[in-house]
Amino acid sequence: MQKLFQEIGQDQFSVSKEVYKFFNDIAKTLDNFTCMVNGSISDADRRKFTDVLSTAGSDYRTSLYNNGFSGDKTNLPTEDINSFLNNCLKHIDHSIKINERKDHLFHAYNLIKFDENGGILIRHLYEMLEGQVSVLSSGYLSPKKSVVLLKALRNSSLYRADQQSYILYPNRHLPHFYEKNIIPTALVNESEVISRFLREDQNNIIDIDVDGKIHFDSKFRNAGILKQELQDINGLSNQDIQEVLDIYEAIFDHQSFTGRSGTFFKYEGLGSIYWHMVSKLLLAVNDLYLNSNSDDEQLLTELKSIYYGIREGIGIHKNPGLYGAFPTDPYSHTPAHCGVQQPGMTGQVKEDFISRFGELGVQISNGKISFHPSLLEISEFIESDQNFIFYNIHGEKTTLPIKKNSLAFTLAQVPVIYTLSEQNSIRVNFNNNSVKEYDGLDLCKEVSSSIFNREGKIIKIEVNLIKV
């Protein structure tokens, strides 16, 4: 966004008076709490920060609901916007930093609790693949730190060796029905309140089964209902009530309930690989490699190796026995106990499409197409002459002879042929039998525009690549 404002080149922007006030309220808050990004954040400061930001949003919303926009405009300086974005990044970077785990993975989702002392407590959930993909895609990590994370991910409980891929969250054993809602003996002995209930036979709160195990009564669907019942019992202090509620939550841990992900065994549940997320991981590593400014060849080699390791785990590269279906058919997920499930196209196709063009080195910058396939494997070039069959811009099935040491693909239905050579060059063949040649691997804007607009003027593009 900062780059976008820089490219626009305006000194200020006209915004509504209401948006201007909302912007300044948030900007002032971020500026006032900048001290928090230099270390850990206390529960009290976290609450203050949250309250001020939420109040700014609430005031803005209430003003619009009650009065609408006044129609008055104010100029917002670009300098203020850039300062605001810089402060946003400071807070975001700090948030990412303090969520790094000791094993170099990152916490993905955190639970919050508003305590009685006016603070907000943070509790971490288990590691999740989504969180690792997010931080890899954020631009926060250097290529070196990204490799550290990716290696940690490969050695984590998220890796499924049988599928050479990654599950969404660690698989775990769920207690059987008869193992649930049991108050441990240790907690009973430590709690004077629970012990009192047992002595006084308070069976409206707790029950004892035929095996002598102690349970909360089945009518308590949540802590709120239990609290109401406890408040009706004479002689219980607020501290006593909280003690029972804490024991109840320690047993059920409703706050950590994540729905189907922690209870189902299919549909992206326990032990499941969600293929769309794996392809997001693949694309994140693809971007890291292609956008790395590092001159460290060993680091780039490691990134490339990690990339193709992830790629090998995706269905299209597997045999039907391992995949559980025809490998070219798209499926949503793979549970722990069977092959792929839920046939149908998901968003995975988008990530894989972008990743593939990243491998092919197709880049677009300032309206110009270039070809820099540094991620492409040499094994993809054919070892003998073949025919390339495709549909041209007119929808006609077309056959194009391809020589050995080449590969072919289409870009906006224009065939592009890569051939290993002694020099980098491009040859564009037009339908009027003319040819345009380039030293290097960049097309001009005119030819690029013709491809984008599918004008049908170009028959094929031949790209000669130095064999690395």
C-alpha cells in the first residue's frame, strides 16, 4: 500500500470529515501505544489498546448510523497516511515476533479472556498449517528465517509422511464418551467446595456414578447455567463459585473448541490434509524463491529443494493407490484413514496455476512480459521430438512440432516454446510471416499488450534459454 501511494504521487487526498476523524483517532492510538512494540505487552495494556481502538470504531459507526455523512470534505496529507502505515507495520511486526514459538513455528490462533482485573489474557492454541503459510506470505521473514521455519514445519507433528504432505493441525486422540465429564480425584481433594457438595449430597450440582466417578450434572450445558445454579446456593462466596467454574472449564475447556476441526475425522477434521492449504504453502515458497534478493546460492538451493518436496506431495504427482483416486481429479481433502474425499474444484486450482507460471518464470512488470524460469527443473525439457497440442486464440485445435531439449505451454492461448541454448533470446512469430527478435528474455510493451488483448497476431513465441 505504501508503494501504491508513492506511485500515485499525490500530496494529499480529499476524504469525508467523518473518515478523517476516524483515521486520526486510530492513528493517534497507534502512535500513543508505540511503546508496546519494544517488548512484551501486559494484559492491562492490551485491554487499554483494545478499548481505545474499539471505541474509535464504535464512535464512527454510531455517527454514521445516527447522522450519515455530512458531505463535508477534508484533505488528508499523504505524509500522514505513510506515517500511519509505518505505525501499523510496527504493531503487526511486533505481533508476529512475539508469536514465534520455541520450535520456530508461529502461533496461528490465540484465545483471549477478559479477566476480572480489567486485562485481556492470551492463551495459545496448538500449531496450525494456516499460521505458517500466513507468516511465510507476510513478507516479515527473511529467506534465511523462512528456511528455518520450513525445516521446522517438516519436522513437526503437522507432517504426514505417508502422504508426503501436511495436515491442518496436529492429530490427537479424542476421549470416548464415558471418559468425558469426570472430575479428577486430585481436583476433588483440593477443592473444599466440591468436597462440601459431596458431604451435603448436592446432587443438583454433581453426580456420582455406579463406579464412584464424580461428574457435573448433565443439565449444565455451559458455565453460565452452572453459575446461575451456584448463585442460588446459600453460603457460597464469589471465590467459591469461581473455584467451581474454573474446575468446570478445566474439564470441558469450551473456549478451545474449534468445531469440526477438533471433532470430525473427515471434512478437514482430525488428521486431514486440506489440499487447498498445501497449495497455498507451495505458492508461499514459490514467491519466497522468486522474490528473494539473496545471493546465497546454498540458501536458494535449499528453498528450491523444499519447494519441490512440497510439490511432490500434491495429488497430481502421486499414483492412484496412494492418492485414492485418479490423480488428475481434484478433491478437497485426505483424511487420516482413507484416500481423498469430496470431489470437486476448490480454490486450490488458483494457487497451483499461479505456482506453475512461477516455475515457468513468466513475469509481468510495467506492462511487459519476461521469461526467467530459475525455478524450473531441467528434467521438464523433453528428450525427443514431440507434438504439442493446444487450442489457439480462435478455439481451433492446433498441433505444433516441438524439438528435443524443449518444453511448451500457452500464455493467453499463445504457444510459448522454451529451448535450451547457448544464449538467452526471444523470437516472436507473427501471422503476417514477420518476426521480431530480442536479445535477452524481456518482451516489449507492444507485443505484451497484443498477448494480453488476445489479438491473434502472434503465432508463437520461441524462447532460447542458457542451460544452467
